[in-house]
Amino acid sequence: MSEKLSQAQLKELKKCFDLFDSDGSGSISSNELQNLFESLDIKVRDEDLGEVMRLMDRDGSGNIDFKEFVDVMADQFFRKPTITELEIAFDYFDKDQSGYITEEELFFAISRFKGDLTKSDVQKMIQVIDKDKDNKINKKEFINLILNNSN
């Protein structure tokens, strides 16, 4: 499925891969994967981390190279998320469980991946997504955004 990715998608995946490959070795180790999960405040048991590595490390080298990363991530590009998955993702962003993603929550979540993000960038994102114009993103707006931008 990776052959269906555009050059822009491959470029984005390379940026992500390089971010996860914190030592610049050209592959993602289980320690780097663990650090990634920790940076996202995701608690992963050792056996679950091992399972993720087994799923992604298709050649059994003990590390995830770029081709393996692309192969796994390409499947995700073309897979439509379920409503349940989107609700879980929304809840991850909605740190205070208010039922809304605020400007601060969106800034915090996105700035973990994109360091040069400004408050103005986040305000513009919210203006585009926020259909009821209350300056925050509700669950319906979030789900519609993702579903309308997938496939």
C-alpha cells in the first residue's frame, strides 16, 4: 500500500520518522518507541511495547527502519477511523474533560509535534474547525473534521 502514498505524504512520514529516531541512527529502537509513548503521556506495558515492535519490525532486526515505518503507516493513511477511535482521540485532546478542545489544549497537543507552532496558528485552526463559533472544538466538530478529511 505504500506505493499509493504521494510524495508529500512520504515527506511527512520522513519528518515523523526522523522525530521518532531521536539518535539519528536510521531506525527506531524499542527505547525510542517507548520515549515516544511517554512523550504522548501514553502508558505502555513492556509486553504491549514488544507487540508493537513485532508488528512494525517486519524483518525481525529489532529496530523499525524507514521502509517498515512507511509500510505500517501507509495502511493508516488509507484506513477510515471508527467513531469510537475518534471519540477516544477527542478525549485525549480534551484534557479537562469539559467536552471541548480549547485553544490551550490544542496548542499543547500539536506543539508536542510541531515546535514552531504559534497561538495565532492555533486560533486559525479553531476558526476553520469551529462551526458553531464558540472558539472551541466540540466532539461533533472534531469527528466531522477527521471523517471529512479521510479518503
